[in-house]
Amino acid sequence: MDAYLQPTTAKPVAFDVALWTRAARRGSQQAFAELYTRFAPLVHAILLGRTRPALADELTQECFALAFARLDQLREDGRFGAWIAVIARRIELPSREALAEVPEEIPDPQATPEQRAEAARVLGAISSLPEAYRETLMLRLVEGLGGAEIAALTGLGAGSVRVNLHRGMRLLRAALGITEDAIAKETSP
Amino acid sequence: MIDDDPLWDPEAAPDAELVGLRAMLAPYSVAARGIARWPALRIVRRRRSVGRWWPLAAAAVMLIVSGLHHHRLQWEAGRSWALDGPMRTLAEGQRIATGDAGTSIEVARIGRIELSPDSVLRLVETRTAHHRVDLEHGHLRARIWAPPGYFGLSDRHREIVDLGCDFEVWKQADGSGRAIVHSGWIAWRSGMDEQLVPAGFEVHFDGERITLPLRMDAEPALRQAMAAFETQRLSPHGDHDAFARVADRVADVAQDTDAITLLSLLTEYPELASGRLYPRLARALGVSVDPTHRRAWQTGSREAIDAWWARLPVQPKRWWLNWRDAWA
């Protein structure tokens, strides 16, 4: 599990979105790869808040395929991130019945059934939060990004991200039934 | 530099709760699930069929025949703007600083900016459908007759985009300021944040955040309540109950004409629909309180939120980002 705790794929702030988007418009495979590497954590975090993990993986790639095929509809090259985030929030999910036919997968084979159940409960609690908190917390807790990386990726201000993280954590604790007393006990030496 | 807030900075002193959550959820990340790299799918661009474009082509011909409108919206990339005064023209990348007297600037062919005395403005970019200026400090009034998004003010932090309207902006050198809208709408955008501001409303901003829109003639009680709300809103360590209390105070003093303020507030903080704001907004919009709709709103359902935006008597020109036809 430790291998997953390494910083993930977000790139430094200097990433020039408009430049790579223009190259993608010309059909550059490298540009597709750069934009994907940069924004996949954002798209995946949004989808993970909407649906099951296996489907979120699949739809992440589908969102990019859709976006790249419809780049002519993007009005401002520099806003690729915001645009693909809208696509991820609105892409149609399979019906409940179709979803029922997708087998549950085991994301971490090394985890015990109890640990897996707890992870699913926490993921479900994050998914139940309002969008702003849900997406920021997914990026922080699932993708492992720091506040500055989240701000760079989403284009939100640092202050907004910090507020969303803290307010989101409070709502998450409430959703999980964790009291301040329990946290104090847990963290006291 | 390491921030001492572990929620913000993963490099900060470890926090047991966060470490536990992160270890539990890391197997769901793109890196762990093996989808961090682009799989080089074949991208099939949609071809525009002749049949589908025929009516648009016909419409374009009509526009050319009718002439002026089409011509008015076209602008060669980088072409200078005309302005009153000794400079005569303003080139892309060039600044204009007014002294004791203001000046008037032609925005390509789509409108006009009145720049007040003691102001500095830079023409950032100009081409058909995309004209951006940066008001470094001072005051301007812009009157634009063009489709949404053609004109805007932008700097490192944000964009104020014209959605077909008449508006004024005051800005200090530190990036703070105020905008008021006389007609139409503007959209304030910073990253994925978007705030719509209609005619008759004002917003204040700093280098990063913008306040929620407030009627220019709002009652002092609402101004006070909103000021208290904004203070709580900007406090990451603020108490949730205190946040809910100031939101309820806003609901108590708001009038029906403040529906946009309430709608913007509940759109940004849908969890507050559990309090007094939701029934107050329902009353302002003339709809009944529906527990199912309210529950959906609390979880941030876009359908639930959009349904009440759609009840506004004056709709914003449909903008591409946070609006329901952004992705169809």
C-alpha cells in the first residue's frame, strides 16, 4: 500500500495549458498525453464522487476521448481543465440496472475485508458531500495532492482550496460519526 | 516552504487521522489503478456534414448580406484600438495611464470603455471574439454590444467576462476592488469558480476571492448580515455552527428582491439548504418547499439547483461553464 502514498501525477504550476491544448487541436499525441497526465487526477476525483471505482476508471479515459474529439467546441484554450471538469460532472452514468451487472472489484488485494469495507464507507461518505468539498477531498485524500497542487489543477484560489479542505473534513467527520473528542483521544500521545 | 497545516501540505508534520485516511484511500487513485498515463486511444473527430451545416451557411450568407453586424464582430488579431487623446491608438500589450483627465477607448468595433482619471489599463489581447484588458488600477465603465464572452477584464487571478452588458469596475493596485452591473450580466471567473452578477447588483473582490452578489440598494441589515457571512466564509477554521447561524441571519433579513444573493449563496454552499435559507429562497421565487428537492439540493444536485436558477425572471445569457447547457 505504501507505494501508493508517493506524490502522484500533478505537474508544476508552470504547465502551459493553452499551449498543449493548441497542440492537441492539431492532433499531437504528445499533447493528448500531457493534458491527460495533468488532468486525469481531477477527472478521476470527480468521477469517483459520482460512481463506483471501476466505472470511474473507465469513464476517466472516456471523458478525455470525448474532450479530444470535440476540442473544436472549447472556446478558450487555457480553460481545458475547467471544461473537462464540466464533462466529468455531466457525463452520463450507466443505469442502476446496468451497474448492478458490473462485478465489484477489489482495489487493494492486501487489505482485509474489514479494511476494504471501511474504505468503501469513507469513500461513500466523501461522495455524499456537496461538490466543492467532495472534489477537493478526493484530490487530497485519494490522489494525495497538496493544497497548492489542487489549486493549480483546479484553478481555484489557495484560500478557497484551504476553506474547502477544512470545511469538507469537518463535514466528512460528521458523516462518519467522528467526534472532536475521539480525534483528540486518537492524536494524544 | 512547508506549511504547518497537514491538510494543506502533505509534507507537514504528519497527522494520524490524515495518514490513516490517505493510506485507506490511496488504492483508489489514478496512480494505484494504473490509469495515470494516456492509453493513446484513437481520437475520432466529429465530421461536420454538409447537410448539418447548410442552414448555418445560409444564415452566414444572410448575415453577410445584412452586412454590418457580421463586420462589426470581426477583428484582425493584434490590431490596435482607437482611443481619444494624444496616444490615438492602443496596441496589444501597451498600457495607457490617465492623469487628471480620463479617456475613451473603442473596444474593437463592439463597444466602448470610459477610463477614469488616475487609472492604468493594458490591452492584453485582441482578436475576433476575444478581447481582454487588464485594469491595473483605477476605474472604468464598459458598454459592450457583442455575444457573451467577447470582452473581459483579466489578470493573473481572475477574469470578469462581459455577458452582453454595461458595467463598472474599480480596482486598487493590490488587486482588490468592486464591480457593479448596470444592465445584462457579468461572470466573474477564477479557475473553476464562477459567479454570475446581474444588473442592479455589486460584488467586491480581492486578489483571490469575490463576495456574493448583493443588490446595490440592499438594506443595511442585509449588508451587515452578508459582511458577517463573508467573514465566516473566508475562515478555514471557522465553526460550522457559526457559519450556519450567520447564513440563517441572512435569510432573516433578506427580501424577495434579494433572491439572486440567496440563490448564489445556496449554490456555493448547498449544505446550508438545511437551514432557513432554503424556505426563504422558496418564498422569494414563489415555489413551495419540497422535501425531496431540498434533500437533493443539500447534496449539491445540479438538477435541483438549476431548476431554481431557471425560475429567475431574467436569465443570464447562457454561459458555457457552470450553466445547464454547458455540456449537452
